[in-house]
Amino acid sequence: MIRSSKKIDMTNGSIMKLVLLFALPICVGNILQQLYNTVDTLVIGNFCGSVSLAAVGTSSQPIEMLLCIFLGLGTGVSILVSQYTGSGDTKALKAVVATATSFLYLCAIPLSILGLFLAPAVLKMMQVPEDAWSYAVSYIQIIFLGTLGNMGYNMNAGILRGLGDSQSSLLFLMISCIVNIILDLLFVAVLKMDVSGAALATTLAMFVSWSFSIIYIKRKYPELNYSLFPRHIDKNMLIAIIRTGLPLGLNNSIYSVGHILMQSLINAQGSSFIAACSVATKVTGIANVAISSFSSAATTFAGQNLGSENYSRLKKGAWQIPFFSGLITCCAGLIVTFFCRPLLGLFTSDPLVLETAVLYIHIVLPLTWPYAVFNGIICFVNGLGEVTFPTIVNLLMLWAVRIPCGYLIAYFIDGQYVMACLPVSFLFGMFCMLSYFLTRRWKNIIRHS
């Protein structure tokens, strides 16, 4: 049995107390993540200009598209770890960790090479403005050189979350945040390396964070026999990881292709509009820090309680976790919307960029809470090992609602209001995921309660 003072057992005690204890470190970590993303934007916006801001903003989608399949596999590892933790199967835990570590290298190294050559083609497809082109290519290629560090950190964080240890991720993010801020200021503000410096700072920070996560797991969880280098792949465990994680990764990848199409709509409005959307998403991220933390808690909660066959507890957590995630996001969204103009003023003094960013926040942020509910349910269902239903809903939300809605707005109304497709898709996704609780699979689960 894996034991640690930082490990949270989700199978006993007050549900929301445990969820909050688990989610709080991740939430603080998300704030730190937002902080160093914000520092990137602040430094680039103040020392480089709006074209550099646009380049960084438009480069995120190709990176997400190429990484998300393998990050989805990392989520699959986290789900399996949580289920084996709940059932107390230490032998299976060792097997999944060893297999995941070896699989990491098989994925990350080829992906780094692929990203270097494929990313410019994706940027061209996205119609990146000519004035931002060279900056975007430079940024994205340096980021892909850090693929191993990025994926390694996320894989280890997923393992630890599955064990019920969310505090460690906060420690790693604090380290990464400090390193990133120092290097941002050094490379961009002092050495004048522009977006290349920002990309290099992010890449080095991820490698540092991954290194610390390796040291932490080896010291705190020696029972796992964690190895830095590839050692052994358990065929059955690899199949289980792929069966659980690949649908999530493919879903995320297809979702990212849709994001690229949406980014193309944004790019068509020009560099000022791209820069406005980039700074607006940084501010919306401040209000949305609870979403991913509650969602991670939902996955671990569902996996551990399914593993321990605690069905009555699953039934209670299924509504409590999404509800509180939505409530916190709603309150935070309204507060940030009210104070958005002075917050946005920290990033840019360009009046056109500022006005467009304010419009973005007023349209999107007050109706982001349905996305919090949607994401809480979808991660809960993923924790049960049920990935088909969430995949279908995710794809419908993007391809049947968000993208068509965005293009209709751009064609019939005004491209400056294209962001209105986001809250429409959030509401659609929430109602679709609520319908999961009417399915036969869920009824079979609660029948045991």
C-alpha cells in the first residue's frame, strides 16, 4: 500500500472537504501558472510590442494540437493510478508507472522532431499575419525543443494526482514559475531576445520542474520503484493506458484542430485583434483557476471510489463537485468582469487592443460558469473510465456548435464579435454532459448504491 502524509484518500470523509483539500494546491498552482504566463505577456507586451504579443498568442494552438494526444495518454495514466490506488493494488501501480515512464520517451523525442518541421506548415494554414510570421515560427520551434520536459512534468503530475497527492504539483509549479520569471526578465528585458527569449525561458522552466518531480517521486514514493530512464513496458498495462488515454488524446487533438480554425477567424481580424484576444485570455484565466483544479479532483475522486466500489459516494460527488466548480467560477467571473479594464491596462496601453479585450471579457467571462460545470462532469466521467460519451459531447460542442457559430457571426454580423460563439458552446456542452446521468451506464453504477 502506498502511504504518504500528502496523499489524500477520497474514499472516506466529507466529500467537499477532501475535494477542496485536493483542489486548493492545484488552484494555487493554476494561479502560479497564470502568473508566469502573465509575466510572459507583460514582459513581451512592454518590451517587445503588439506584433510579438500576436505571435505568441497565435502559436499556442499548433503546440496544443501536436502535444495533446500524448497529454491525453498522461491523463489515462492518472485515471489508472487513481483506480489502482482505490483498490490498493500496489503491483499494478508499479507496472503502470514503469510503463508510463518508458512510453514517455517513445512519444516525446519523435514529437520534438515532428514539431520542428510541422509547426510552420500549421502556422501557414492558420493565416498568421506576415508581420508576426517570423516571431511565431521562432517561438514555436523553441517550445517544441522542450517537449520531453513538458510531457515528463505532466506525466509525473498525473501520477501524483492519481495517488491523491496534489500538493506536490504546487511545489513544482512554484519552482517553474520562479525560474520562468527570472529567465523571462533576463532573456527578454535584459538580453533583448524578444519572443525567442520567452520561449527559451518557458522551455528551461519545464525541464527544471520535471527534474524536481523525478526527485520528489523517488524520495517520497520509493515503493513505486520510479526510474528516470526507460526500463520496462508491461504489454497489458500499455494497452490499458492506450485504451483509456488515446480517446482522450484524439479528442483533444481534434478539438485543437477546431481551435486552429477558430484562431484563423481571429487572425483574419489582424494583429491588433489577435493581441487583444491574447491579453483577454490571460485575464479570463485569472477568473477560471478553479475549473481545472476541481476537474482534477473529480477525476481522482471518481477513480478512487470506483476502485473501492463505493457507489453511494460516487452518486453524491457526481453533482457536488461540478456544482461548486460552477459556483466559484461564476462569482470570480463577475468580479473580474467588473474590474477588467484596469487589469487589462497592465498588459497594453494600445487603445484599440484595450477596447477589443474589454469587449471579449464582457461577452465571454460572465457565461464561463457553464463550462466549469461541463468540465467537472466530463472529468468525473473520465475518472470512471468512460471516455466515449465525453468524447462525443466534446466534439459536438466544438464542431457542431462553436465553429459554425463563429463563422456565422463573422459572416453575417461582425468578426469583432466572433468570441460570442464560446458561451453558446459552453451552455450546449453543459446540458449534454448533464444528460450522462440519464444513461444506462450511470444507472448501473448508482443501482449498487
